[in-house]
Amino acid sequence: MCKYLQSFVGHGDSVNEIRTQPLKPSLVVSASKDESVRLWNVHTGICILIFAGAGGHRNKVLSVDFHPSDIYRIASCGMDNTVKIWSMKEFWTYVEKSFRWTDLPSKFPTKYVQFPVFIASVHSNYVDCTRWLGDFVLSKSVDNEIVLWEPKTKEQSPGEGAVDILQKYPVPECDIWFIKFSCDFHYNAAAIGKREPCIGRQFVGMQPKEAKVLVQERFINT
């Protein structure tokens, strides 16, 4: 039986998605209609970081996800048609401080992260779901497709880089926003809703063979 523990106050509008950090489950990240993403410490109730500002989203943020092995990275997407990749590495001292904080959560020096390390314009319409696949990204838009792509960032120029599109998966009847997808543990299949009510659809063989080999190599080398 579940019971209510506490609520976290900070967003200025609806919260569209919440994800838990797999390597540090006491951290959660939330995406909001207020055009921001926030990082929270669920044990202390502290809002640690706010990802918004000059380089942030310019419309509602619809989805967010933690990188499965790089504890510092998150990806977010929204109604500004972009996927943004953010790094917490420079601000990790704030995360560590949130575990030692003994004063009121409202007095914590929450830090704004205004610039992502990468901005991808993979889609030409609302992007309503994104998930990491190793160092690759799966993102879905209301253009009836999921795209598997690799961000190639420029260390010298944060926010800039190139996108290598590995595969596109058509997903018919997904042309209304806020239809999510979910993958199985091995990323061999994905389940997704659709415009019509009742059941969703399952797409088997989510990864192209060449992409699967690349992902396996990445995990072996890290």
C-alpha cells in the first residue's frame, strides 16, 4: 500500500513528466509546462538545479530522461521542437550540498543552469518523448515517427554539434501530442499509444543491427 509522503513546490505550471536517476535514486528530475526542468533531492525536499533561461526551452517541456551511465547528463524535449542535452558536472557540488543541508529547503541556494551542452533539431514538430539508449537518443514527435540518433557535441562550443541519424521508425496515428513510448529492458521492442482509444502498438526490432553493435561497443568501452 502506498502512502503520500510530501510534495515539492517550485514549478509555475503543470508537471508533464518525472524521472528517477538510476545511479542515484534519491534524485529525480521533472519537466514542466513552465518551460523549465528541475532537479530534486527527494530525501531533503530540495530543488537543487533549474534548467532554464537564455539557452533553455522556449515552450512547454514535455519529457525528460537521465543518461543511464553518465550521472551528470539529462535530455529534455518539448513543444519548441528541440531536444536539449544538459550537463550537471559543473554544478555537482550543489547536488552534494543538498544531501548535507539541514536548514529549510526553501533556503537552499538553488542554481540556474541556463545553457545546455547540446541542442538538437531532429524533428520539425512537437517532441513529446525522449529516452537515452546508451549514448544514443530515441525521440518521438507528433510527425508520427521515433528517431534514433547520436549527438556529436563540440567540447569547445557548448550547445553546438552535429546529429547522426541512425534510424527512423514510423509510428502511425501518433499525430497528437503527449503520446509516450516505452522500451523493453534490452531495447529490442517499444510499446506506444496511438490516437485511437484502447490498445497501443508494439514495434519489434527497435534497434537496427548496426546501431545495436555500436551501443554494445560503447558499453564495453566505458
